[in-house]
Amino acid sequence: MLDKMLVKNCMKLNLKATTKAEVIDELVEVLYANGRLNDKDEFKKTIIKREEQSSTGLEEGIAIPHGKSASVKIPTVAFGLSKAGIDYDSLDGEPSTLFFMIAAPADATDSHIETLSQLTSLLLEDDVREQLLNVTSEEEVLNILLQDAPVKEETVSVGNNFDVLAVTACPTGIAHTYMAAEALNKKAKEMGVTIKVETNGSTGVKNMITDEDIKNAKGIIVAADKNVDMARFNGKNVEIVPVKDGIKRPQELIQNALDKKAPVYSSNETSKSTSNDRKGFYKHLMSGVSNMLPFVVGGGILIALSFIFGINASNPADPSFNPIAKILMDIGGGNAFFLMVPVLAGFIGMSIADRPGFAPAMVGGLISANNGGGFLGGLVGGFLGGYVIVLLKKVFSKLPEKLEGIKPVLLYPLFGILITGLLMYTVVISPVAAINNGITNFLNSLGTGNLIILGAVLGGMMAIDMGGPINKAAFTFGIAAIAAGNYYPHAAVMIGGMTPPLGIALATTLFKHKFTKDEREAGLTNYIMGASFITEGAIPFAAADPMRIIPSCVIGSAVAGGLAMAFKCQLPAPHGGLFVLPIITNPLMYLVSAVIGSLITAVLIGITKPAKNI
């Protein structure tokens, strides 16, 4: 099978590329030119999306960009060689020299995936890599990888008495899954350790770990970048790491499993986990923010709609009172918007400590909402509730096994809520409320000049990573300001998020010769995405040409944000783009600001971007 996927026409023994993006472009072009792809742009998006999850640049000079896509006509492995080396964000920080781009169809068969797993495992051999570095012809590549390569038998573990168990999984289930499995199997054999490795690959779970395996094992390794079944490991020592660690440091992981150095895993029956969702402030925060957004968007827009009848029309004591405005405010503000802080906190806690973390964290968020802690206090309550449960899991792990069933229904909620609540009331609320009041007073006291600077900073932040952590930080600040009753910052936030896709759309219209046909068509959709405040519409363009697109977008967004503040525009709704224009104060000048910022982005792109030779 490999002889059909690895062909001479899809090899480049002297890559011209000098950057990671250029490598991807060059190998995708090779595949397309040889009829292996239906749509090269679509396949390139698949490759880039995979790289955004984690770099496929491995150690020892190997890079294996790969993807499954309906744009793949014939399953193929393209080979590229760069003896000079190219920075590909590899695990060891060294330049990559050997590039294998794997193009798998969306409906890839078991035989395709197994063949690719054999190839990726073969590349772990030192002599194979050394020979590939010195090839002078395509025939030599084929001889090394086909003729000289032994047929690798699938590793199926027999019995149920293993020293160590492992699970490997990567987002696409093509390369890293099997390389990690091979590295762990190989190292365990060298160490004289019995191991069973379950692969969660593209075609399903292979060599599945059984309950009897788990019962007898000394320790477990989960090297995964996607969800795998974790509930079965309850009560066992489990080392949870990214899949790349299974390739990079198998000996250390196996030794830790033997020595039972990993923490004891605890979860409910339906719990699933990955290496990535267990670690990282940003991941926990985004779990809270993403689950909070429906309350923010729905409730915030209802509040904004109530303002159409008058700023005070929901107040029965005001002369402008309107019953429709009151019901909109009650639903949006009194209920949906009020729940945003407890929900934010609850899902942060759940991200940290699984389901047991939800209740204590949500109570911490509710305490904050009711006592002046606001959004910031909710963040603290979420992390506090989650980590209190993490601590309780360690404390209660020493209890008799027969008490395991009462932990999630009695011990965790009782002590988790009590400890979190006490800490919120005695330690958190007072200082956080004081900080909130200080921020509110500061924002309300800003003069026009300071407002312009703040607007430019927030607008520019929205365009730097277009949906990433910097973008989300600015967005979160805007929501917090709305919750505190200050509607200026979010006006800059939203206009800053709309400008990149709108500016790119204008650029594809005004400077058609600078874009391919596919890019011009994608540019049309960015008009809608920009008007809808979906900054992510700009990502494909930024990924293809970051050095020109990103600075142009940042400058345009910063100008738009600064202008919005200069014109004293306020936005009470957290989302909606131009569709909430009627409820923005000074809407005409807000629209003018958006147009100016988008034009600046478009012109800068048009000036800096070279013409396409098409």
C-alpha cells in the first residue's frame, strides 16, 4: 500500500521554502500539480488547522504535516528535503530537514491509516533518517522506505497482566497517535517492561485496554490531544500529557508509571478528558467564557432592545416607563444577564475538577454577583471552587474504597461549597469589590484623550490573534465593563473585531489582482462575517500571509476603536455587529469609524501585498 501512496512525482529533494508557511505551500502545490487533490486551498486549510492545534514538527529533523479532507482525491505522502533546515516549530526547537505531508481522504480506510502509521513509526529509526538526509534521487527514497523497510506488524498485546498501560491520541489520528505508540512500545521493550498501548486513531480504537488490564497495571499513561475515555481509570495513578510527550520522553513516562509518581485520577462515570483540558489558566477561562456567552449575548441584546424605548423606560417610577421595556429588561437583565457570572464560574470549576467542581464554583460566582464582586469575583470564585475540589480529591483519596460512591454526591458538594463560600465571604469579596469600584470610577472619569487611547488599545487587541487569547482578553474586558454599567469599552471592542474581516473583504474587492479567485470568493463572505462581528473570518488570510495581513488589521482596528471612543460611542449589547447599530449611541459616527478602519486595513493590504501571477 505504501508504494502507491509514496510516488516519485510527489517528491522534492531540494525544497525552495525557507519558512514553515512556504513548506506547506510548496508540498500542497506538489500534491495538486500531480492530481492528488481536488482543491488545494481546501486541503491547505486542513493542514493549517491541524498545525494550529499543535505543531507537527517533531524531533530529529522530522516534520509530518497531515490532514484528512474531502479535497484529497488520491491518498498520498509527499516528501520534501531541505538539507539547510527550516524552522518548523519542532519539539526540540531545531530546524526540520525531512518533510512528509500526508494527504488522507475524509473516508480513509483502515489500510490507509495502518500504512501511514507504519511510515511514521519507521521514521523513528536513526539509520532511516540518516539515509534520507543523503539521498540524491527519488528512487533512493523509495528504496529506503519501501525495499529496505520491514513490514511492521500491528502491535496487539496478549493477556491482561501489564506493568504499564498507555493511551495515545491526536486530533486527526494519523501520525502522532502511532508515533507515540511506537515510541512507548520500543522504549518499554528496551527497559524490560510489559506495556499495552491503546491507539485512538482515525479509524477507531485499537488494542483496547480492558478492565482487567487496568486492575493489574502499576500505572497508566494518557498521551492525548483529544478526548479519550477516562472514567475507567478512576482510582489509578494516571500521567496525563500531550501526545508529543509520548514521542519525546517515553522512558520518563514509563518510569513515572512504574514508580506511581502520577496523581490518582478521580472522575464520574461519564467523564472524558484530554491532556490539554487539564492544564492551563487560559483553557479553564475559555471553558467558562464559551458557556457564558449564550447568556451574555441573549440577555445583553434584550437589555439593549429595552433601551430603544428609553434609557429608563423599564423603571415604573420614570415618566418614560413602558411595560415592554420592563419585561425585556427583566428577562435579559434580571435573569439571563444576572446568570452570566455564576455560569462563568461554574464552568471554570468544572473544567478544572470535572463535574464535582461545578457546584462549589457556581456558588462562588453567585456570591460574587450578589455582593459586588462582579465579573472579576466570578473568575476568582470559579478557580477557587475548582481547585478546592482538586484539593478535596487528594484528601479524600485516603478514605476506604467502599466510601467511593458517596464522594461525588455528598463529600465533594458539602465541603466544596462550604470551603468555597467561606473563602469568598471572608477573603475575596471585599478586596474584589473595591477593585471593581475603582475600575468603574476610573473608566467613568476618563477624559476624551484617555478614552481614545483605551479604544485604540482594545481595538488593536481584537485583531492581533483574531479569536485567540489576546482577542478574548479584550472581549472579556468589554463584557466586564458592560456588567459594571460602562458601555464605552465594548464599543471599541466590537468595532475592533469587525474591522479585520471587513477590511480584508474590501481589499479583495479593491485590489483583485492581489488575490486568487478562491481568495476573492472567500473575501465576499467576510463582508457578512465582519458585519456580524465574527473576527475569525480573517484567520485564513492571516494564516496565509501573516506578516502583511496581521499588521494591517491591527492598525485598522486600532484606528476604528480610537475613533469610536473619540465620538463617544457606547454599546450596551455584547454582540451583534452592525445589526445592533440602532442601539449604539451616535450610530452614524460609529458606522463612519468602522468604514475608516476597514478602509485603512484594505489600503495597507493592497500596498504591501504582491500581485498574484494568475
